[in-house]
Amino acid sequence: MPSLDDLKKRIKSVKSTQKITKAMKMVAAAKLRKAQESAEKGRPYSQKMQNIILNLTKSINDPLNAPKLLVGTGDNKKYLCVVLTADRGLCGGFNSNICKLAKQNFKKILNEKKNLKIISVGSKGYDQIRRDYGKYVIKKYSFKEKKQITFNEANIVGSEIISLFNQGEFDKCILFYNNFKNVITQIPQAQQIIPAEINKNYNDDKNSFSYDFEPEEDEILEDLLPKNISTQVFKALLENAASEQGSRMTAMDNATRNAGELVDKLTINYNRSRQASITKELIEIISGAESL
């Protein structure tokens, strides 16, 4: 049984931890508001970009001569998986959920005897992936020194993806990230960006206008598609930033609550041990007095 001094030190230690987790929760809540606003503002832009590409695709007369970024190489033997995670921990299952979905896809790709390449964005994701799939990682990025993710960071990753595609390193590219829904819920996503994923259920009848393009559709797509890659990466990074803070806020709130419960239990044990110690001393004093 621990001594009174040990229990006192333990209570003090847990209270100190509780103060830290409470402070981290408040910081995450402050950061979440800004990150959520950025993610929500980025969604219409990326969606509109996809819609423009879809409208241009419908106008292409010769699909065989369409840009490769749109239609792909015509094969699916080589896959590039871009796993977007955080550079910091203490955010619950945020990083683990992304890696879990990514690993399921890795396993499926390898079971089908296809070639796998991985780009890791975020040190926490790389730490989890390298245990089983380290030999497939061809590039890793960490933006830990950046206080806020901007389009420049997304463009670095997007340019690397396009460069690898132009070198014939892969046929399909898939992004893995967390889609922010609310503070409690973040949904892991696997989004194919090369070739461009066309939503077959998409219906633009409400905005069905006739457009004249200058220059031609093919030329516009040649310029627009590379920008779309960086745009989709940036959207994923913004969604991740909001999801990370939401997950951290929830995790720190749970940790603070658990620390409070632990302090209560330790305090009860401390009081019981102290009472037993006092009772024992009183018995010893009375027994000594009676012996005299």
C-alpha cells in the first residue's frame, strides 16, 4: 500500500497534468474556430473547380487526346498513395484513423499484385506507416515549423505528384485525409485525384448554359488540371487542420475529466490512509498509557 507521502505526490502530479490538458483544450478550441472557417471557405472553391472540369470534360470531342491527368494512363498497375496526417500528437484517434484507412488500401493494392508508392505528409502518419510499409515510402514531408498551412505547402506536394506522374511513376493517385464534420466527428476519406474522379450522379441541369471557350477545352484543361491537384491537396490539408483541432479538443476534454476523477479517487484513498494512520497512533498511545 502506498504511503501518505506517495499519495500526496501522486495527487499533485495528476492535478498538474489536469491543468495542462485543460489549457490544451482551450488552445485547441481557439484554433478550431479559425481552422473550421478556413475549411468551410475552401470547400466551395474546390467543388467549383471540380464542376468546371466536369463541364469542360463533357465538351471534349476526342477523349483519346484528352489530358492524361483527366483520363489517366489507361492502366491501374501502379498506385501512388498520399497520406496526410498531423505533425503533432495528443489528438485522439485523428492520425490513427487516417492510417487505418490507408493501410486497408495498401493491403488491397499489394494483394492484387500491384505496384505501391507512398508519399507521407506529416510526421505522425509516417511513424505509423513505416513499421509495415516503410519500404514503399518514396517521399515524406513535414510542415511542423509552419504555424498555419497555406497554398504554398499544398503546391509543393501537388508539384511532386505531377512530376512523378509525368515521369510515369504511377497510374492512379489517392489522397487519404480526415473530412471535418463537427468537433466530435471526423470522417476518414480516400479521394482519387489522378485520373480525375468524375461523379456520375452529378447533374448540372440547373446551370445548363451554353459556353464558348477560348482557347479550346483541351488547352484550358492542360492548364487547369495541375492547379486542381494542388487545390484538392490544399482542401485536404484544411480539412485535416480543422479535424486535428476538433479531435484534440475532444481528447483533452476527456483527459481533463479523467484526471479529475482520478484525483477524487486518490483523495479518498489518501483520507482513508490518513485516518487509519491516526487511529493506529491513538491506539498505540492508549495502549502505552494503560501499560503504565
